[in-house]
Amino acid sequence: MASTSTNKQPLLVDRVLHEVVDLSGATVDVAAGLNITGTNSAALLIDCTQNDGALIEDLYSIAREVTTAYKINIYLSTASDYLRSQQSVYIGTLTGGTGTGAITRIDSASIPTILAPMPHTGSTENKFGAIYIPKNKALWAAVEKQDAGDQALNAPLVGVQGGYY
């Protein structure tokens, strides 16, 4: 049973999720920095615009056979059809690896800690980190172009694991 609809803690997951999206051609202009400007071809990772939301506990990339480490920007938006600047906000970056099959994960220090209980002994500073996707939001990803002509055809795959509630 989803607990967030009644604002009770701890957050309970109804269905697990594990999605992998190919970012080949999914780009944002590097000149724009963290902001979305002009056209982009970002890829939708998780759509929570029609459900209660999701919790992402792992975000990772799998590199293709490339020598350039692509910078993957992650955005939270209210739109599920196209990533628009007025409806989105930048929430983090993951730098992809180089070489076939190289896996990189988002740094746990880069994502917020959550309220979910964590069994442990000793220090009380141990906490889980996760990306919370609220109801009516969507998670998007895009690689920054290396130059104006870069179509990012060798961009990595990006995956997320967590659960819907």
C-alpha cells in the first residue's frame, strides 16, 4: 500500500522499477550549461505524471566503445512529452565512463538523503540516499554535446533502479 498519499512515513514501494534508456542522440547544448535553452533531444527516464511518484536509489551509466566520457545531465520536469526550460530544473550530473561496458554510478554524496529506516549498528550518521520523483513529475536525461556538430551517437546507456509508490 502506498503510504505517501496520506503523508505517512516510512515511504513504502508498491512496484519495483528498473529502466535503461539509450542516450544516443539525446543531447543538450553545452553552451547552455545547466539550463535548458533552445531545442534539445533529452530522453525521458521515468514518467510519474500519471501516478503517485517514485524513489530512485541507483542511477548509473554504461559506456559504449568511446574514449570521451560524456557528461549526463539529469532534470526533473512537469512535462512528459518534451523537456522545456520553463517546466524543468537541473538536479544533477553523472559523468559516463570510457571503454566498452564501463559502468559509472552517481556519487551517493550528490543525492539527497531520505527518511527510510536503515538497519545498522554504531554511528547514527548512516543514511540512504535517493532521488525522489514526486507525483506529477518526470525524470529526464541528456548528454552535453562535445561540440556544435556532436550528435552524441556514442552516448552511453543510462539506467535507474528504485520503485513506484
